[in-house]
Amino acid sequence: MGIQDNFLLVGLISGIAVTLAGIALQFIGHFLFKRFGDEDTKEVAGVAGFRVAAIFGIACGLIFAASAAYLIETKRDLQEEARLIGTLQFFVRNAQELPNKAEVQGNLRAFAERSLKEFQAREGVGSAGRLTNTYLGESCRGMLPAENDAPDIAWAKSEFQRSCSKLIDLRGKKLISSREPLVSTPFWAFFAICFAFLAFLFGVFRLTPINIAFACIFYFTTGVTGAIIFAMSNPYHEPGKVDARPLLLLLQGADEAPATD
């Protein structure tokens, strides 16, 4: 869903790191329960663990679904941005009598290239937004309607301004969304506390190979799930940055398009 290839490595490292942390907490819990626990310790731990696990699972499920929807929406916004840029290029390319046609085409081309560079930049989308907006603004000003415009030019300029307005709104949404991830610090604090508590409670069980194996599966999947949520909730930065292929294909298509006079 747009997650970069190196996310597989990030997810694997996260799963292993969380597994090691979980085993350590489990051994600590086992030592403390064995030394200070009594007959009803397992019952109390079971009741507490069941409730915490239920809350933890529901919360992670909701956040996971919201992050996945956010990632899909970001991908659609990128496709819509590429579509709108292509629409603007179409209006200008087919406005044969437009006096400043070459200038507007150059600004649109520069805007598309800058938008692609923003997605590819390591620091994220908002790194050079002001310069990119300048090219878009120049393109819009170059297509302002005039009283002496021919009917076809007036129509092209009117449709251009309509699409340009949509693109400006879409770009503002992108720049605001890129400043911070969807999932903030309080959730990660909740995530870490619940995981540590559950890993600690695993210590009430005997350290048999099967018990340790099931615990490790839980730890590893928790780490991978956290990594996936982290990536999907921040689609403008690594490791979950969306693929900028729609803009790349747009630029390649512009290069292959036949020139018009």
C-alpha cells in the first residue's frame, strides 16, 4: 500500500527488538512471581491480563484501521494531484492562441518536477513547499481571464482556474498533513505500557519451551504491528512514504507527448 521496500527490514528489526524486550520482561516477571507470588497470583494475573489484552487489542485494531485508511487517502490524494496537473497541462497544450503558452507550460513543468522532488526528498514534503507553490502561483496568474480573450481561450482559462483551485486546496492539505504523523506520542506510550504489562504477566507461567514459543510469537507480532502502524500513520516520511510513481509517470508522459505550436 505504498510502503517502501526497506520497510521489510524495519519491521523485522522491530519484531526482533520487541521480542528480546518481551523475553526480558517475562523472565523478570517469572522471577518476581516465583519469589513473592502465592496460590491466587495466577488468577489475579489472568483477570488483569485478559482485560488489558482486550483493551490493547481493540485500541491497536482501531488505530491500525485508521492508519490504513489514512495511507490509502494519501495515495489517492497523490493520484488526484497528478491528475489535476495533467488536466492543467492539457488545457494549456490545447490553447493554440494563448500568447504566453510556453511560459505557463514551463511553470507547470517546474511545479510537477518540484512536487516529485518533495516526495523523494529525505526530509519530507514540506522541505521546499514555498518554491513549489511559487511555480503553481505563476501558472495560475499566467492563465487569468482577460476581456479580449477569444471564446476558446476564455473557456480554457476558466477551466484552468477551476482545476488550479482544486490543486491548491489539495496541496495545502498535503503540506499540513506532512508536518506530523496521524498517530501521536500518547498512543505509543499506551502501546509500550500495555505491552510491558502483558509481557511481565507472562512470567506467571512456567518457562517451558511451548510457553516461551507462544510468548515470542506474541512479542514478535506486536513489534511488527507497531512498525506497520508507525509507517502507515506517517505516509510522507520513511519508512512509510507513499510511492510517487503517479507524478513520475506524469512527467514521463509529458516528455513523450508531441509538441504543439
